[in-house]
Amino acid sequence: MSDKPIYVTQPHLPDLAEFIPYLEQIWENKVLTNGGPFHQQLEAELCRHLGVEHISLFSNGTLALLTALQSLRITGEVITTPYSFVATSHSLLWNGVKPVFVDIDPKTLNMDAKRIEEAITPHTTAIMPVHCYGQPCDVDAIQRIADNYNLKVIYDAAHAFGVRQNGSSILTHGDLSVLSFHATKVFNTFEGGAIICPDAKTKVRIDRLKNFGFVDETTVVAPGINGKMSEINAAFGLLQLKSVAAAVEARSKIAEQYTRQLAQIDGITCLHEWGQEWANYSYFPVLIEQDYPLSRDDLYLKLRDNGIHARRYFYPLISEFPMYRGMPSADPSHLPVATKAARQILCLPIYPGLADEAQQRILGVLRDAAASRTMRAAV
């Protein structure tokens, strides 16, 4: 059996020969950025694929988050989750906004909507939930609260490419949804991101903000940033979009095998029931329970020793980092579910190119560790 390292995800790369014609077209056009033809084509094709009307492409998801907040003129305090990648709350700090953390739901690990109202103050202007691992938040409950208190809702939808609920895109909820097209995502453009816009007027504002605030050659109307996606990234996205359905299907088969075989190992709980409408199989998160012979961290190290690079997404909590932990809402006693989940979570490798042999190698390490308890008990 191969001892080649196995990572939690690997980008799906098409045949290089398929990409060459795109590069030749870029060289022929001599347009490298600033909304070139591939950029415009990718926006149009993503709208069709995702079932949305307006999308604005960015060079990465973090700049998209920053610009989404700026476009809605968010100030004061924003209620968010501590259980996410740190870019979620960093985007708030970069905009001079204070994040206020609320606990998460133990089943979905998304923001617990029942905890939002108690965190609202006269300074609250918005809610920023995360569709964690692609599972939709309780969008109806969140919207009801936002409407009652006149708050904006910005979804960090970095994991939610292609996710649908009740027959329509989850990306149409809230005031804005922000996607990441980083190399680790289901759909990637090497680096990239996007904002789903509810109408053409909002898209125009966001398009200006990602280009320094320019309206025309001599007119700047806002302190925007340089967040434009290049033509090379857009071209790669067009090529990736052709195979994204097949990539999701391949991920689903890997998830099915994990689920079936992990059901036979005590102490490891699969977080989600797969096969549902919303599933895009962006990650395969499991919880390492107390009755498993190894702690989560010991298992993480054992996997590493065997060349398997699982990830503890998300550990530590955002609220535990130095720039956040002094905030009252970051106190662990305020976040018991998130604190517990962060110490149990482990994301196993899942990507289209993960061979069955490699997956069995991963499962073998998990089974061997579980069997050590039985052996000790027998002695």
C-alpha cells in the first residue's frame, strides 16, 4: 500500500492541454484583468449554474467579505459565529466593526439562531452567519430576527457553492452572500471569490468598490479596494465549471464509503447525514467522542504519523485568538457548544482524486486505534 502523503483536500486540476487555449486567447486579447471577456463570461455562467441573477467576482473570498460589509455600510457591532475560518471575523475588524460571538447549534455547528436576540444591542447593525461545511443555516429564523430589529444579514457562504434548499439556491438568502473559490474549495479558480448580489444596482456598487471606487477614468466615489479577479483565474474557473458536477459526484461516493464504514467504529460520529439536497461534500467532518480510545489531538497526530493530513476545522475557535479573546462574547463559558465541538472536530480527506486505496488506508488507521481499546480490555 502506498505511503504517499494524503491531504484533507487537493484541488481538482484539469489536463493542462485543456487550459492552453484559454491562455492563448488571453495573450491574443492582451486583456489580463479589469473585467475582461473571460471574467464577464464566468460571471454569466456562474449565474446560470448557481441559479442567481447577479454575481461579482473577486480575487479572493476575504476581499469579497471586506467589500460586502463596506457596500452595506456596516458599522458598530455584528453578531457572528466563533466557529469558522478566521477571515470571517477578520473582515469585521478590517472594517472597524466589533464582532459579537454567539454559540452554535450542536447538530449543524452553524450559528444557533436562538442565541441571536440576546446578543443584540443598540450598536448591532448586522448578522454574519456561516453555512458551515456547506450545511444551510436556519435562514428563515435568522431573517425573521433581522427583520424585527432592522438588521442586515451577510452570509459567509465560503463552503456553500452549489448548495440548494427547497429547490432554490441558498445563496439568495440575506442581503448578500459571499463565496470563496480558494484552491481547497469544491469549485476553485486557484484563488478567488464572489459576492451574490440581489439586484443590478447593488452589483454596480460592489463592482466599483472592488476597483478602488472608480466610476470612470477620472471619478472615484468611494474608498474601494483592488479586489478584481484576473483573466487567468477566470479562465481557469470556466474550465473547472465544466467538471464541477462530476467532482461533486466523486466526493459523494467517498462520503458514502466513509459513512458506511465509520458506522462500525465506536466513538466516531459523522456530523452530517449525506445525500440530502444541500450536500456538496465540501468537507467530511467527524466528531471524536469520549469513548474513542484516543483523544482528537492524539488521533490527529497518529494520522499525521501515517502520512494522513487531516485537519481540525475549526480549532482553535476564532474567539480564542489574541485579537478576540478579551471580548466579553469570547468567554468560553458563553460558548460551551462551540468550545466542545472545536475540541472534537476532525475533517477527513475528501477530494475527487482520493483513491479507494488511500481511503482504506485512512479508515485502517481509525479502525486500528479503535481496536486497541478492545485488545486492552481483553488483557
